[in-house]
Amino acid sequence: MSPLLGLAGIMGSLYFVFTYEGGGFTGYFDLPSAVLLGIAPPSIMLLSHSVSDFITGINLLIGALFINLRKQQIEVITTLTNASKAVRSDGLGALINYQKQAKSDLLKDGLSLIVNDFKPEEIRHNLTARINTKQSQMALSANLFENMSKVCPGVGMIGTLLGLITMLSNMKDPSTIGAGMALAMITTLYGIALGTILYAPISEKIQLQAERVLEIDLLVLEGVMNIKGKKSSVHLKDILKTYGKSGKKAT
């Protein structure tokens, strides 16, 4: 809901500026500027990132917008609680059913490691490595979009300078100077707008998503280690209560 409200606020404020006193949208669109700002910043980032980094970033953004992490956290807590009770009453073999039912890949892997009788230190090392890998991917994607937000104003300025050079090279007709100056400024407008309104919020959204995913993954890690150690249900409840409180904001 909050991203939709944010977009509505941005579009509403821009619409008011463009249409105040009948100004309309005429003069605010320039195809060469749009092409330059649409292609150049991603192309610049391809010099230091791969196409898969872009795909990962887009997938993470979609997940941040449409995946309910609070619901996912509740499912993890429910599975861990029931699995812990089953192990204490029926043994480790009871985990096979919970492994199949688990929707979290990390939880599935953790329960699988327990079923296959891995040592506690091996389980912790394995799950921690997967958590760190996921966090590294999310940090890389957030960094990519953050850098794009910084590149866009520079690309916009390049377009503006090119437009000014073209305009000043044709000074024979003074009546074209004003229109040419306005057209040159549009590229800077596009660059600042893309960096501020699009790429910077995407980067921050991915960073927030990474923090919330980390909370759930650490919950899985501690829950799996608790089940492996066959600790008391009271200990598990304390763990779940701690992460449950921190996850109330994960929506």
C-alpha cells in the first residue's frame, strides 16, 4: 500500500506543476532526451555489473513490492514450532513431512540437514553460508540502483551540454534560442527525476527488504539449531518471541 501511496503523491505533485495555469504537458517531452536517459545509465552500469545483476535486482524489487514477509515469517514460526514438538515426541523422522511442507527454501535445507544427521557445526556453517550469499546478492543489487541514481544527473548534464553546443552553433536565428535552451534543460530534468524518484527509492527498497529477509533467515537458523539440539520448547518459544516482535514491521 505504501508504494502505491508514494507513487500517487509523486504523480499528483508533478501533474499539478505541469498543469498549473493551463501550462499542460506540452514541452516536457523530448524523445532524444528520453532515449539518452533510458539507455545510457543502465549501459554505464553494465561496464561494472553483469546482466544477471540487473535481473536479480528486478526480481528483488518485485519481491519487495508483492511478497508479504510478515505472512512468510508466521509460516516459518508455525513450522518450527510444530516440528520441534514432533521431534521431541516422535523423533527426527517426523521432520520429513515438515520438510516437504516448508515454503522457505532455507528452512527446507535446514530440516534436510537434520534428517541426514549432519553435525550441529556443519548445519550452522551451511546455513550461514547461504544466508551470507543471499545478503551479498541483495547488497550488490541495492548498490547497482544506488549508483544508477548517482549516474543519471551526470548523464542529464551531458545531454544538456550537447544541446547547448548545438544551439550555440546556430545563433543566426535568435528566435530559436529560448526554445533551444528549454529543450536542453529537459535532459537535466529527466536525469534528476529518474535518479531521485525512481532509482534511489528502488535501492532503498531493496536494502529494507534485505534487512527483513535477514531477520527471517536468522530465525530459521536459530530454530533449526534448536531442533537439532532437541532443546526445550521454552527455549524455542523465547527465540520465536524475540523475532516475532522484530518482525511486526515486516510487511
